[in-house]
Amino acid sequence: MNESSLMTNLAGIELANPVLLASGTAGYGLELDGLLDMSRLGGLILKSVTIEPWAGNAEPRIWETTGGMLNSIGLENIGVEALIEDVLPRISEIGVPLMASIAGDTVRAFARLASRLESTGALAAVEVNVSCPNVERGGIQFGVDPNATAAVTTSVRENCTMPVFVKLSAAASDLPGIADAASRAGASGLSLINTVPGMAIDPVSRSPRLGNVTGGLSGPAIKPIALKAVYDCFRATGLPIIGGGGIYDAGDVIEFLLAGATAVSIGTATFQDPARATKIVEELPDAVTAAGATTTAELVGRLRTPRNASKGKR
């Protein structure tokens, strides 16, 4: 099987393969120059951007845990104008679809970001980060409330024509309900999942390991949570889903596809091996064959469940 079998249509976006770099874990992409061939990826989701530059949280910001990593970056970023002027012209040269990730503390902020980024013509889609667990304002309060999620989604949808992917966290008590609200408000797809709220403590100093006390857990520890989130939200909405959370190899990718993801995002694994995403692309054709398929598209949502399993909308 050759790599043409990996061609993926993600809400109208043609990808060479379903493997993306997750937002925030590769910066603006430029930071990984020379460490991997990003032109071999399906695409790149850029670091979340806000209207004005954002300083982020107090240090320390990262702590390694069993089976994962806690981060409390706090959406540090250069602001949308610097992104447009300094980053997009250079990162566009890679030649893969780019997706901007936007974050704000008001519905109007999301709308402004969508409109400004739409005007560049350099992006394939926008990811709406309504569920970041490590910022004091905005973020997670949008992503745990269906009305707030719908309001943000509507505002973004009304201000850009690009596909809109709403990024959600499994921290929501009714994640399929939140996903359905995003779908009804015009989301083109979903991005699942954001990091899971968590913390770590130094028993000697009795202090938190992170400067912001709490942060977001990522890595292999959250993979079972992420798979269930993708499965539940695919059944609830049928929307295209970018699945992510603990993916390290092609076998993990197959699991997410079967659960309902159309594409996947590689995040924490990049910290362990910057070229991990391209290695996954190389592994994927054989993994697809082993799963009894000829293309990745054949596997999307094809999980074989027991007859007595509870049923959703799909």
C-alpha cells in the first residue's frame, strides 16, 4: 500500500494524510525547522493566538508525570497581527494546509480573530479553542456550557467562510451535549480533546509543581479518555473530528479512526521525539492494511460494538 491510500478529506480540506501537528505543541511550526520534514504531514495546527500578545502563566510551566505531561503555558502568544505579519508568510512555504487556533475571553474577541485571519487567505481552517484549562479568563467556561459554546461558534461562523473546528475538553459534564450545541451553531467539525485539568505537588516543599498551581494533562495517560470522547461525539453529531490525546504510533491512529476521527493531531509525543509525526505517517499504510482496509477513510467510525451496546444518533 502506498501513501496515496492516506488521502483524507477533512470537512472539504484535502490532506495528503490524516496526521496533523497539534496546536501549541509545535509552536508556530517554525520551531521544528530541521527536526522533521513538515511537508510530509497532513497539516499543521498553529499555536493558539489571541488579539493582543499574551504573556501566559508564571513559571514553572511544565511538569512530567507518569504517562504524560502537565502544562500551564497559559496561552502565551505573540498576538494575531504578529502571527499574520511574521509567521504566516514563512510557515506557508511548507506547502501543507494550515489551521489557526484562536482563543479569547469574550465572544466578540473570537469573532474579531476569525474575521482578521479570514482576510489573510493563507489558512485552510480555524480551530476554536473554547476549552483551555490553564487560563484564568475565557477558555474552559465556554467549553463546559452549551449556550456559551454555541454563542462562540456562531460568532466565528458568521465572520469567516473557512471550515470551523471547535476544540472541546472531556472536562465537560455532558461532552456530547456540548458537541451537539457546537454542531447546531454551525461548526464544520470538532477537535477532541484538549488537555485534562490536573496538578502535581512537591511533597517536600508542600508546593505545587506548576507556577499556576494547576494545568492540563496530556500524553498516553489521557488516551482512553480521548477515545471515548471521540466515540461519543461522533455518535452524537456525525461531524468530522480531529482526534488527539496520547497518540504515539500508527496503531493509536487506527484506534482514533475507528472511534470516529477523520484526522488526528500529534502533540506530547513531539516532545519525546520531534520527528514522531512523520514516523507515524510512514507506519500508517501498513497499519491500515493490518486493520483490513485499503484507505484510512474506510476505517472512520467503523468500530465493531456489541449488539447490546447503548446507541447514540449514529
